[in-house]
Amino acid sequence: MKKIIASFAVLVSMAACNNNDSAPDDSDGLAAFSGDSLAHHIAVLADDSLLGRKPFSEGEVKTLRYLEQEFKQVGLEPGNGSSYLQEVPMVRISTQADQQMEIKGVNKALNLEGFNDFVIWTDKTDSSISLKDAEIVFAGYGVVAPEYNWNDYAGLDVRGKVVMILVNDPGFNAGDTSLFKGKAMTYYGRWTYKFEEAGRQGAKGCLIVHETKAASYPFTVVQNNWNGSRLRLDNRGKKESLCDMIGWVSADAAKQILAAAGKDSTLLATADRRGFKGQPLGLQLSVNMKVKAEYNMSHNVIGKITGSKYPGETIIYTAHWDHLGVGKPDETGDSIYNGALDNASATAGLIELARAFKSMKQKPERTIVFLSVTAEEQGLWGSAYYAQNPVYPVKQTLANINMDGLNYYGKTKELIVVGRGQNDLEDILQEEAKKVGRDIAFETKPEGGSYY
Ligand SMILES: [Zn+2]
């Protein structure tokens, strides 16, 4: 989903002028914006009584009630049939992994230490996961990308085995702009993709080798996942090819694994070159995990304004309503993560944007959908569910503009586009920004992969 950090004025005029040559006058819509209303919504949504808006909590119930009431009040029609809600069934998977991972080579055995050397979990809901003497295969970046003529799994049989792969994509380390997108991370560089691909290949396990630069965050971030719990969509009844075990090993642990195989890190560098061939390392891995799965229902909130001329064509504005809930207290003893900026601000913005559209004398020609999604903080699940179960046909959905944290810096000259060149909204944005004396700028660290 494209993230455009933009000011309100530009967003409104952009959407309004998207309608072709007979662009409506948007000044009456812009005039409807009220700083006081925005502040009021933020104050309500970030109030302690909403307990940090965590999915499934009392905070969710109160948040949904408020959004539904406000959507009705500004005059939005229900966006999902006769309802303002879309149910999002989810599962919380908690894992308890063995403290040690055993790796055996022909002459050498190695015990890796949980948390320090490896962090593993599972997307499966079986009550226990057991890997016993699973072969380890080095599979480069674990990428199958026909458009870049690249297949790290070519000629490899990884069924029932554990693949060890690198983070990011071949263009990153090679620094070669003709490989993938050079330094800029592609979707293939993300760990979520790598785990999915390993599952599709039939691997039983997938371990990504952590490198701070290539991952764009330190191993301590990975360690936050140690024996924790994660949300996923409840995919019971759907066919999924998932690995039993997924996770990371530290760069140092990877060195030890390679040494046990009689190799060194020069093997990893071969993955940056065209013609790379993966290979079994002649090592067997054993580890177990206990798993607990709890099912629960969260909700997206959805309202719409039916288009006057092309009602079948849709433009969607999104902002996630959830935040982190209640956690560790700060020095004052306050344990509620209110999330005023992230993302009460843009959720408030969504309501006010709806009011602005409703205030326009000339009604929007296309259907405008206002979608406040759940569980962004734990993996963008509300968005993922909507994308898999769209209420409005994807083919007739012309644009999705997502808002995450409104600008609180004051007036700015530039609008930053994350994920340059991914779609043509960028061109419209540039034109509209110019009209209000602004310009667009591009993110400074595309290798971080924030776009994804
Ligand atoms: Zn956010």
C-alpha cells in the first residue's frame, strides 16, 4: 500500500481533481476542515478510556462505536452492505521455543542459544512443532523473481529441509543498479516474502541471516520476537503452504553454522552474483516449539459516498485505528500507549476528510470509500484482510491513499513520497502540490524498504 505523507489540503484537492477535465471546485470542501473538530476526534480516540486501542480489547469496542457514530454523523453511507463494519477474523499464535538449537555436521556439533543466536516462531497453529535432523540448505536470498530473471531455488530440492537465506535482495550488497533495484529494497527483500516463498517451495524451516545494514535494523529488534505472540489472519479452511519454523539467526551464529559445514562467509557473497546456485550444507538441525493459538474477531470500519457519475469506480482513503494498547509503564507509572499521533491523528483526519467531501456542492463523481483498518501495528492485518476480501472490486478501485500520522510539524514545502516510481499517483501529486506552492521529495533511505 502506498504511503504518501502529505498535507490535507493537497490530499483533498488531489482526489477532487482526479476526476478529469471538468474538475469540481473544491474550495467549499476545503472550507469544511476544522482544526477544532480534528483536535476533538484526536482527544477522544487517544483518551485513556480507550486503553491504547488494542484489537479485541474494550478499547476496540469504544473505538468502533465512536467511528461508526462519526461516520453516520458526517453523512457517510454504510460501506459494507448495510453495515459500517467488516469483520476481520484473526488468530494469536504464541510460541515457546527450546532454549537450544542443535546443529550436527559430519565431524562437528554445534548448540545455538535461543535469543542470543537465534529467534524462531511459527505461523502454524499446531500445538507443537518439532524439527528432527532437518537438512540445512543455503538458498541465497530465497527469491524467485521471474521479472528479474532470478531464481535462488533453481535446481534445489528443499522439501522437508531448512533453508538458510540472506536478508534484502541481490541488488543491495552487490551495489549494482542493474540487479533488482540496486540499493532500493524490492518486495523480495522483505522477510515476510522470504518466509512465504520458503513455504511455497515446501521447506520445513526458514532462517534468515541477520545483517544490520541489509535489514536496516539491529538484531535487538529481531529479539523482541523471542517467545512472543503474533497476530495473523484466521486462515482455517484455506490451503496455505507454510514452513513449520521461521525466524532469524544472528550474523555470528551464521558464521558458526558455516564453519561447522567447513565453509566461510565467502559462500554468502556468491548469492549476489548472477548464476548463483544454492547448496546443501551437510548439516542437520533439531529444535522444538510449543504453540498456543487463540482465535478472535476484530473489525475494519468502512463508510462511503456513492459517486454521482461513476459509482462503480472507487477511491479508497485508509487510516488504521489501532494502537499498541497497555504495556510497560513509563517513569510516571503511565502504562497506556495512547497513540495520539499514530494513528488517532489520521483516523481523525479520515472523519474530517469525509466531512469535507460531503460539504462539496458538486458531489464526487466516483465513489469515495473511507476505510479505517485494524491491527496495523501487528502486521497490517486489517489491510491484508480487506485486500483479500475487497468489498469493492479491485479492478475498479482506482487509488488507495493511506494516512499514517498527520503532519504535526506545521507548514512544509515538500511532500515526501515513499516508494518512488511505484505508481502514477505520484504524477498527480506533483501537479497538485505545485498548485499550492509545494513540491514532492523522495525518501532518503529507499534501501530500508519502508514502502512495503
Ligand atoms: Zn501507524
